[in-house]
Amino acid sequence: MKRLVLLGAGHYRFDQCRVLVEPTVIAAGGRLVLDRAVELRAAEQEVVLASGERLPSQHVAP
């Protein structure tokens, strides 16, 4: 099944419209974290992820 996306300039295949997020984040000096937030700790200003990793809340994009 072909998937087409209609953009202002014409029709494009789905693979022509995707954005590679990780290289974009890295190029901007960031780190892509694919995880789930399980706890917000306001007093510590951090987010606890399902993996157990803790991120300072100022580093979490809205």
C-alpha cells in the first residue's frame, strides 16, 4: 500500500517527508532520550525515567 502525503508543493511519498530526529538533536548539541517519565520531582527539579535515569528538568523539552 502506497502512502502519500499532500504538502503545499505537491505529493510526496511517506519516506520523503520524514525527519531524522536523532541526528538533528545531536547537531543541535542535545541527546535524544527515548524513555518514559515516571516521576516528576519538583523539589529536586528533576524527572525520573522508567529506566531509572534522572534528568535535570531544565534539560527536558516541553
